[in-house]
Amino acid sequence: EVQLVESGGGLVKPGGSLRLSCAASGFIFSNAWMSWVRQAPGKGLEWIGRIKTITDGGTTDYAAPVKGRFTISRDDSKNTVDLQMNSLKTEDTAVFYCTTITWRSEIDYWGQGTLVTVAS
Amino acid sequence: QSVLTQPPSVSAAPGQKVTISCSGSSSNIGNNYVSWYQHLPGTAPKLLNYDNNKRPSGIPDRFSASKSGTSATLGITGLQTGDEADYYCGTWDSSLSTGVFGGGTKLTVL
């Protein structure tokens, strides 16, 4: 069974940093492209970014609102994917989901999400 | 403002059929694969349909999808109260080089 478990959410002040981690199991992690998606309170889903497999170059893509502030990384030895968030803004407040994503860009598995609140 | 446009809400009676539209452009829907998601509040979203009309294991054939040009449609037949949820379309945008979602459609089963 595929499991994605996010951790690291919490309350952070504007301008601060936070690192989310996602522990994956139930599939061959090194073969999977991974992504992060968020949902702000009362809003829809928002695609944040993805990281390809090392075999496919390990490259990353980011949505415009987070580019330059957020960084996705992976550790295939630990089956984890992280989201480093810097220069956080109040509008980054959201539930953040760790997901697997295919080359066609469909998101086939989702974690339960972790809440990040950016407030003073 | 989402890159993909969905109606904010749709409604229909139990047993009836409903369709949810998703409108985009040649840089996204027109030249990429479309997927659909069901999101019940407090739970993780679920993939309903992908590669323009394939269903993951366990998703009933009441959920079907189609694509024509720069628009896509999700159809749900035999509506059940348990289908009440938010539905999202998603795809890749080749101009933005990012994934994109529609704004979501809230389905009410009256």
C-alpha cells in the first residue's frame, strides 16, 4: 500500500522558514517523480512544484508564486522528499500535500497533508 | 484566477447525471493530458480519471471524462449523496512549465 506521510508543519512568522518532509513507502521511491500541492483556507488546490527521479535528471519545476523561495529535494536512500520554504508570507498559509506525480502530470497518490500557518 | 476555468458549483438530484467543464488553452489542455480529482473536506484528494479517460483501480465507471480541443469534461452518472465533494481538473501548462489546476467545482446532490 502506498503511503505518504508529511511532517514539519506548524506556525511560523512572516519572513521565516520551515522545512516539510514526506516519508514514502509502499512503492519504489527512486522510480517516482514527486510533487507538492497546497490548499489555502477556503481556496482550491494549487500546484507548487515537482522533482523528477535522479535517472530523469532530478530536476525541479516550481509554480511562479513560490519560485525562488521554495526548494524541493529528495533523498532516495531514506525514501523522503522535502520542501524547504523560505521568506514565508501570510498567503502561504495552507495545507501542504506530498504527492506522487506521473510524467503525464496526473497526481496518483496523495498524503494526508500538513498545515502550515504563517502569522505574526 | 486559475489557469483552468471550472464552474464554481453544480447540482443535481440523486440518480441523475451531472457534467463539470474545464476550459483552458492550447498551452495546457490543448496539448497535454487532463486528470480529474475528487476532494472531500478533511481528506486527501483522490485521482478519479487520467490520460483523458482512464480510471484508477477502484473508481467506478460512473465517473467518465472527455477532452475536445482546449476543454475537458467530467461526467458523473447515477449520482449518490456520497459524491458530494469538490472536483478539480488538472494538467501541465507547457508555457508556464508548471502543473495547473482548475478553481474547483462544488457538487451538491440535492
